[in-house]
Amino acid sequence: MLEVLKVILLGIVEGITEWLPISSTGHMILVEEFIHLNVSPEFMEMFRVVIQLGAILAVVVLYFPKLWPFCSLKNGWIKKDTWALWFRVLAAVLPAAAIGIPFDDTLDAMFYNYQTVSITLIVYGVLFIVVENYNRRKKPRVRSLREITWSLALGIGVFQVLALIPGTSRSGSTILGAILLGASREVAAEFSFFLGIPVMFGASLLKIVKYGFAFTAAELSLLIVGMAVAFLVSVLAIKFLMGYIKKNDFKPFGYYRILLGVLVLLYFIFMK
């Protein structure tokens, strides 16, 4: 029962931090210092990634009408705009896939540590503040998903490569990149959500295959509970973010990242 409670807390953290541009990895690496699941290191490595499937399912449910590319025969069967959006999403996935798939283990070994997470939290926190100040008087050129071009999609995909470094935040890097490239905050956030679907499914499949599908009943139960909690919390987090950015900018998230980065650094230096 205690292990289930721990997983519920981890699912809450994942559900909140996956969609807000504050780094789910940064939070998980800190929370795991206080919450230790009684599982193998191999399972924990897989769990950190696959729990994100619950979060990504929240996007599928909330945005299903925008994501489903088919309609009735009477209305033409295929939604051309939706297919065009999916092709652009897949194009934006390519840069990160080209680097992340062959170098997954290397990147984890090199960068999954508190020093890297602290630095990226702080650096991208500063960048959010700088970018918002820079764009304060600029009007976005792209105000709808339909206006996303191939070049813009690929540009956002290049920014997603930065998220291969732990602590960067996948949503943070793609939202930041999309805003810099001329997208509105709403378009940047939604495209970032959709971009997460193939990325998270691909990353989760890769981790499960590497783990070998060798789940015990207890491990499978913990994974399902974590995913379910992450899903429910993600629904609330996504709704909050989309409501928030209609009237506010991302600077508060930048300040929060800087504070969290400093706290992570100080904790591991003085408390460990």
C-alpha cells in the first residue's frame, strides 16, 4: 500500500510538470530523493518515461476532435487540415528522433544528474524571461494551427532536440522555440502538446522494449496506477495552462525555474 501511495505522488508530480514548462525531470529527480520506490533501478528508469503515457493520453482525450483525421462519408471522410497538421507534427519529431534514438543511453549517462538539471532549469528560466520581454511589443505571425508551415514545424522540432538534455523541459523548449519563430502562445502550447504524442509513445516503447516486457504483477500495477494518476492530473494541468496563457505570459514559469534550479543545486551540494 505504501508503494502505491508513493506512485500516486509521483503521478501527481508528472501530471503537473509534464505540460507546464518547468521540467518534469527536474521535479522527478528532486522528489525521488525523498520518495524511493522499492523496485529495481532498471524498472525505475523505465517507469520515469512510461508514466508519461498517462499524461499524453490526456492530450488525446482533450483534443480528440482536432486530432482525429476522419469524419463521416457525407462530409468528405478525410479532414485535410488535420492530416496536414499530423504530417507537420511528424516532421517536427524527426530532429529529436534522429539524435535521441541512437544516443538514448549515452545522453542518460552523461546528463541525468543534478548538475545538468540545475543548470538547464536556471538557463531556460532566464530565457523565458528574456524572450517574453523581447516579444512584448511584437505581434505573433502564426495565430492558428492551420498557419503552421513546414519550415516552422521543423524549426520547432530543432528546438525540441534541446529537450534531450534533462531539466530543459520538452514543453518548455518547444513552446519557447515556437514563440521565437513567430507563433502565438496558444498555438505554441497546442503544437507542443501534439508534438508530445509521437515523442512520448516512441520514447515509452523504446524503454519498454529495452526493459524486455519482464513485468511482475506488482510492477505492472504500480505502472498502471502511476499512468492513471498522471492522466487525471494532466487534464487539469492542460486546462489550467490554456486558460492562463490567454491573459498572461510565461515569465512566472521562468522565475519558478530559476528558483527550483537554485534549490536543487543547494540541496545536492549541502544536504547530500
